[in-house]
Amino acid sequence: MYVVFEDNGQFKAEKILSEADTSLQVESASGKRSKIKRNNTIFFFDNQNPVTLLEDAQQLAEDIDLEFLWECAPQAEFQVEELARDYFGHEPSVLEKTALLLRLHGAPVYFHRKGKGQYRPAPPDILKAALAAVEKKQKQAEQQAAWIEALKQGIVPEAFKPVIHTFLAKPDKNTFEWKAFSQALAETGETVEQLLLRLQVYPHPLAIHREKFLGLNFPKGTQFKDITLPDLPDLPLADVEPYSVDDLFTTEIDDAFSVHQESGSVYRIGIHIAAPALMVERDSELDKMARDRMSTVYMPGDKIPMQPESVINTFSLVAGKPTPAVSLYIRANIDTGEILASETRLEKVCVQENLRTNLIDPLITVEALENESLPMPYPFLFRPLWKLGQHLKAAREVIRGKPENNNRVEYTFVLDGPADNPDSVINLAPRRRDAPLDLIVAEYMLLANTQWAGFLNNTGLPGIFRSQQAGRTRMSTHALPHETIGVPYYAWCTSPLRRYVDLINQSQIIAAAQHGVSARLVAPFKPKDADLYAIIGAFESQYTLWSEFQSRLERFWCLRWFEQQQITRVEATVLRDNLVRFNNAPFVTEINGMPELERGTIVEIDLMGNNLLELTLDCQYVGQVEQAESEPHATEASQS
């Protein structure tokens, strides 16, 4: 005896070995035995080969006309056997019953299943709607197939043109266009970026890199909405002569220095920082704009500012314009390095000159700074700053337990042409971090960040502090030592035009300077304000994202520089394993096949080709050149 039964939505025909009240034990043609519920059985038979029954029934089922079957079926619920008698005109065989069962079960549009071997014809109106839906689905499937084939052939279907630019960053994955595009990716093995580039939706890899970042992070564009700036408080004009020191490409000038000799070796040194926090108040529209971006986004030849140009123009320390500033005055003995007093003031300063490092760097040497008989520009400014700065640096190195190593070369990316054109000529301008001007600026930014962190701590105000202990750098709302720098407290405070953390800290510093010990009652952020933790989390996430994008575009332009300069062989320094840093560009890559070498080893590398979309460089190890000193460790000075 054999049985036709249902198992997980499939029909099977197998031999019955034994029966019980509620179950049967059956055996398949392969010899596999299983136990089934009696409720799942449909037909019993003994005169048909179970191995071929379902195959023969399926062939017979395909000849049954569904429309005719629906018309002649009773409008009420029916059993398969009942309809089989009417349809075939005689007592049906197990083959005919099984064929009808398969046909009914495979046509849910025409027949609705109501139980074991029991069905009901779909009502006419429901059938009509269902058939229309099936036809529509079939046409969509045919359309998708045509779209997929066109995409594979490198053709953008007309229907895709309004939406295909969204595929790079934020596609609507429920649309038929995206589903066809996704299937084309699966069939070609390409990435989204590769297929869009092959389809010429974007003209070159640079456009892909830029538009993906902008689409994900600035879907509404990078422009700020128009806003009327609030009035500024009336501030006194300081009787100082500040000078700013920046590279040629800096437009957000947020710091300047002044020097005044009081008597002998006692000087008053001013560190003057642009003061947008005087205008950008907590929860204001300007604050929401800055908080949304958290930082200026930098990239070679271009940037996306954190704040509107109107704010930057108001507070940037442009020469000849009285500008609001938060000034830190340090009274110190530059011969001994002793800091005698410090004071924070809110005032206006009028910068005398915006000095550019690329113009005066060669003239500001260590020899000229330390030998007053040698000529140099602005000696009244740089010699006292250098002298005290060397004492400050030495004091930090005592706490660090070792001297700082700042002899690594950094590069400025200088584009001759639009930043969105890969054919623009790229120049890499090298600059040593131990250049005297760099050391001066870095030291006094560290001093301001340390003094103001201590100022907030002593006033009992929260801020966003940076600390480094046991090799871990983190942000928190309370002051802790920064071991790498060698200071008891540290906070970013000197870049409020381009970094939101600095803007927040400046607003707290202003409150402390205006109200002293009562600042805890009126400061924008009171002690234990939970919003500071939210700002820290959002800033760290977004700042990392911005930095990664900057690194990607710098890597792109390095690859273009190699091409434009027709460089085919370079020297590189081994960092670890097969990872090297090029000695003529800010480029790090892995070299497959390179032997195991010590860190700091200089090697020669052949450049074989690149992929501007994947930002990879095909390199080949040539040989070892010579042994070099160990790679120095970076500090936070360059970010201050």
C-alpha cells in the first residue's frame, strides 16, 4: 500500500510500512524511513509505481486548462476527488487525482486552499484583480530583465536617469530600478561605484569619492541658510600689536600673538583667539548649524566650513580690522621660563599683519632666533616667543620622561585648478614639523589649551577635556593629565571657528572670565550637564568620519601626483611587516612579497600602476637601501 501526503508544503508518494491511529511509518524509494501524521495523508493507492507517480502527474497537470477548470468547478468548497470525477467524467485513477491536486495547488490565483485536499474557486472579482496583478508582475519582471541587460551592456535606461544618482549614497531599495541595478551588480560582480563609473553616470573616480561623501553627509547641500547675525557686545580695544602666523592657504585665522616687554626678561605674552562664542549662543540657530557639522571638513584644494562665511568673516583675525577675541595674557620670565601670572580677557584686537609661513620660514632659523646679531624679520615677536617656548617645551619633556621627536615631514596639498577636476595639477609642499615657526605656534597653542583647561577646572566649570593616560586618549567632562604632551590638564580651545569642541569650551571660558566663581550659575553648561556627553559622542564620531574622508582624498591626489610626475620608483620606510611609508609623499601602502625587515629600514619600491577608484597602488619591492632611524611618534601639537 502507498500513500500521497503533504510534507512541508510538498507532495510525496511513498510506501506504507505500518499504521497507527494517528500516524504512519513510510519509506521512500531511497530507503529513508519517516513518520508522518495521518492528517497529512491525501490519497491511498496500490496499483501505481510511487517513484513515477508524481512525475507523470505533473506532466498530466500541465495539460489541464485552468480557466476551463475554474469555470466547471463548483463555487463552494470541494474535495479534489469530487472535482476529478466531474472533470475526467469517470472514477479517477490515483494518477488523475494527483494531477488535479498538483494543478489546483499550483494555481492559488484561481483556487484557494481550504484544507487537506480541499479548495474553493476564487470569486470572479478577486480572480480578475489577481490576474491583473499577475500580468503586471510579469510585465515588471520582463522590464527588469530588459533593464538588467541594458545595464550590463553599459547603457543607462531612460527610467533610471532621474534616480540613478541616488544609488551611490542613499538608494531607495524598494524601487524596481534599484532591484534591477542590484541584480546587475550580482551578475557582473561589480561594486556600485564600478558600475556607475562604467555607465558614465560620474565622469571619473574623483567625482565618485566626493559625491558619495556629500550624498551621505550633506544630502541637502553644503550651503547654510540665510540668517541675520545677532549684535555683538561692546568690547574694549586692547593696547597690543598682535601678529597671526599661518600657512598661505589658511582663511579661518583664529589665533594671533603679541609680545610686550615689561622689564628686563619679564614679558607679557598674549595669545589671542577669535571669539565666535560671543555670538554663537547655546541652542541658537548658529549653534545648531555648527553642532550639525561639528567641524570644518578639509580636503585638498577645498573645504566645507563648520560655520557660515558671515560668522567666519566677522571673527577671523584679519589684519587691520578690530576683531573680538578671547585673550590669554601670560606674564613670564623668558630667561627662566617661570610663569608669573596669567589672565583671560574679552576684548577687541587689531592684528598688525597676517604672516604667512611659506614667505618667512626660510628666514626664521634657530640660529637667527638664538643669536641677536643675526638679521631676521620680526625679532621683537619671535625671539621672546622662542626663548620662553623652549623653556615650556623642556618642562613638558621632564614630565613626559623623554624629548619630543618632531622631525617628521608633513605635506601641504596645493592644487592648481578646481578641486573637483582630477586633471588639476597637484603639488606636494613638504614642511618639517620641527621648523622653528611650527614649534613656536604649536607650543603656544599647547600653553593656551593647558592654561584654559586649568582655568575651567579651577572655576568648577565643566568643559570638554582631552586626556591621555596609559596610552589611551579620550575626551571627558573633567580635567585629567595628558601624558603624551606632559601637562596636568588639556582641552581644545584655540580653534573655535573650525571645531565645535573648541567653540563649546570657549563659551565656558567666556563665562568664567566674566563671572569668576559665580560662573557655575550662569555658564551655558552647568556641572553634570548630560548634553556635554552627547556632544562628545557625536563629535568623536563625526570628526573621525571627516578625517577619513580627508585621508581618502589626500590618497587620491597622491596617486595623481605619482602619475603627473611620472614617478616609477620611490624610496620608502618600513613601518611594520610589509607596510611602508613613502619618503617623498604622505602615502602608506602594503608591499606584497617584501621580505621581513626591521622597522625604519629604507627600501626601494617600483610603482606598477594604480586604481583611482579603490585608491590602491600596485607596488613591487626592489631592494633595501639603508638603515634609518625609528619613525617618530606624532603629538597633538599639530592639531591644537
